[in-house]
Amino acid sequence: MRYRVDLSYSGEGFCGWQIQPSAPSVQGAIQDALTMLLRTPVSLVGAGRTDTGVGALAYTAHFDAPAELDCAYLLRKLNALLPKGISIKALSPADPAFHARFDASRREYIYYLHRVKDPFASAHSYQYCYPQLDFEAMNRAARLLVGRHDFSCFEKTGGDNKTSVCTIFEAVWEQCPRGSVPTFGAAQDYWMFRISADRFLRNMVRAIVGTLLEVGRGKRSVESISELIASGTRSDAGESVPGHALFLSAVDYGAPLLQGNDNEQKDI
């Protein structure tokens, strides 16, 4: 039988989602716990890879078991066994054809940014104190990302994906809702970049954020984003921002896939 797992995790202390030969991973920790509890080898499939330090507010995985499971009991046991950085929110039977990676039609990421020194926000937000930052210009530039484009200019070199074409549905900077991060500064000092797409390339979101910050500082124009997408390379885009402030915030299933979408998810 196939089972769906809905979870959250902190990227701190992990090399990312995917199992690596000599580093702790989220996938490895859950897979080992399931294997121990079910007393049979378990292969866990996730919605996609996340890079070192990147967390997930909402993540989905699936696994197969040889017999029917007591989901409520297994959920309690898993949370008791797993490290504090991983929380299983739900475990439920799934359609045998359900695939956590290939059935995902939309993914959303949030990148957190704070503009003042804040020891309480720094673990999950990027401190960026450059004195002048034009968020209105950054949002005009972000709107130019929306649509179906070849985003190889934001892709980490050496990737093995079949195509660099993605469809971005939304990209916007907005002030953080009160309570979304622990704060003591003014509301205008805490921002988040929210972006959703059918798929993402390796390092794509962090490269986009770094490039938009250059727009906000006046180092590049709003219009240069269209030129960058049309003919640019990774070296033409901005530097990647740190991964600890990036979170997978939603994975949607069931919506029709766009033509030509292989629905492959890379590191962010």
C-alpha cells in the first residue's frame, strides 16, 4: 500500500532533503526511522530536492508498505523517534498511483529578509542592512519573471536537468505578516519574497533574490531583468543569497500540468 507523508523541517543541520553518502539528510532520517519501525526496508520519495540549509514549511513525500498500517500510531512513533528539526504533520493512505514528485503541479517558496540587526530573526531570515532598498522597483522587476521562460541565467552551473524552461506563476515582495518571524523591530524592517512555479532549477530562487536585491540597490535597472532572461548566463545575474532564509512553503497537487512540463524539482 502507498502512504502519503506531510511534514515540515528545518534545514539547519541537514545537507538538504536528498540522501548524501556522508552527511545527514532529511530523507535519510525519515527513511531510517520508517525502516526501524516497520522492520522492513523503506524507500521514501519526496516532492523534490532542497539544498543545504533550506527548510520546508510544507513538504510531501510517499512510501510503500507491504501491509496496512495504523497511521495514527505510526505518526506518534515517527515524531518521537525523529530529530527535533523534523515534524511529521500527517500520514495517510494514498492512491497507488500517487507520486509526491511527479504529481506536483505547483510549488511555492518564501525567502525571509530583515533590514535591522535582530538576533531573534537571524536563524531563519537574511539580515540585509543596505540603507536604501527600493521594494517598489524590486516588485516591478519581479513581475517580469512571471510567465514561461528559459531561466538558465538563474541556474547553478553543472546541473543535469533536461530543460531550463519553467513557468513562474507569481513573484512578489511583501512585508512579513506579524508573527511570521520573531521580531522586535518595526514592521517595515521585515520582508518576504514569495514565488511560485511549476518547477524550479537548482539554486534558482536564491539567484533570483540576489538579482532583485541589486535592482533594489540601483545596481541594475528593472528593464535589465527581461534582457537577462532572454540572453543572459548565470555569471550575468546577481550573487546567490544564503540558504537558511529560504523555505518551501507549499506543494500543490491535482491541477492540470502545463504542456512540456517534466515537473522536475531541483535544488533551490
